[in-house]
Amino acid sequence: MRTVSESRIVACFTTRHGGNLGLHVGDDPRQVLQNREGIAQEVGVPLDAWVAGNQVHGSTVTVVTQELKGRGARAQSDVLPDTDALITNVPGLALSTYAADCVPLLLWDEQKGAIGAAHAGWKGTVAKIGAKTVAKMAEQYGCDPKDLFVKIGPSIGACCYEVDGPVIGAVQEAFGEAADALLSPNGNGRSQLDLWKANELALLEAGVLPEHILREDHCTSCRVDTYFSHRREQGKTGRHAGVIALLQEKAGN
């Protein structure tokens, strides 16, 4: 697990060495919860204060309030419905996103005390879910995009992510001329898609400063020794997580 710590904000991406963290892939839920408890201890936020959404490859951004504390933390049955991005400014809550090739995005604004987490597969990427999360944080909490930091986590890289005509067309429609920098024809009528750069471009368009975009650039398909990969493992795999939390202020601060 790698972490980014900015004062009261902690952000991390897990690996498969922390075990499967997905409750929806058929593993024994007791083991998944044990794995989640271990990560929660490292993050410093109890699992009962985590929040998760039912990721549907859409672009809905849900505002997480205190009343939603714990939703999706211990059971798939109470995840927040149909949402691929979460934002909050409530101290003591942890937002979580789960992936096994899709791009996890973690966002934070230290000045406003606001955080976000998003899940971007190719559909979320062309829908520019990262940019929509930035816009929602600006609307909800008054965040200036120039003050936001964004961590782009491990996902399938362009080296391994071959896409066909419909996906190529969607990328071209979403990014226009910039799509040429995202798609590399591979000679068999398909292209290699760079999800990291695509999400970075969308964030730049939204006003995030280039120096505030932090990319991991670890390919989950190349590194199945470290990460879960849905494509490489033919759908039979677990999920690692991106987790971000706004920690409670210590007494006396």
C-alpha cells in the first residue's frame, strides 16, 4: 500500500498483497472484511466510517454526508446506488473505489478540506468523470481546481489495453484532435488506449494544474504479481482499492 499524506488528508492505493477488497467478486465476505479491516487500520479510519458506491461505469458523482457513513463498507447490499465517484468534506469519513484494470482517481483540496474518489474505466474516462468530480467539488465546497491535487492510480496501461472500433470512436468523440495522442494503432485494426493520459487531459481541461496531477503509471496487466487484472486474469480476480480520508482534527489543534 502506497500513501500520500497532506496534513489531515491520507490517500492510498492498495495492492493484491493486501488481499481482495471487493465484496462483489464471489470471495468469502468474511475474508474480504478481514482484508478491509487491515487496510482501515493502516489508513487510520475505522471500516465502519468507509463509504463505497455501486460502480456502474457511469459518471454520477455522489455527495457523501455524515448520514451515509458506513454505506458499502461491510456489505454490498447497502452500497450507494449507481455511482462511480464520491466527494465529501466530512472529517472522519473514508471514500473508497475498487478496480482491477480501471483507473482509480483520488482528489483532495487541503485548503477547503474536501476529498473525492472516482472510478474510471473507458466509459468513465470518455465521460470525463474526473473532470465532473472536480466540477462537483467546486460547486459543493467552493474548491478552486487550481488548488486540487489528483492521484491517478494503477490501472491497465496502453501497453496492454487494446480497444476496438466502438471504443476508438468514443475516445475520438470525447477528446477530438487530442485523441491522436491517446490511441496508438497496432496494425490489426485496433488501437492501444492510454487511459492515464486521457484522464490527465480531462483533469487539465477542468483546470487542475499539471504539477498537481500525480500519476502512478503502474500497469495492472503487466504486474499481476502486484495487482489484480480483470483482463489478464480473464475476469476471475479480486479488486484492489483507492482510499482517501479527511482525518479528524486532534484535540487541541
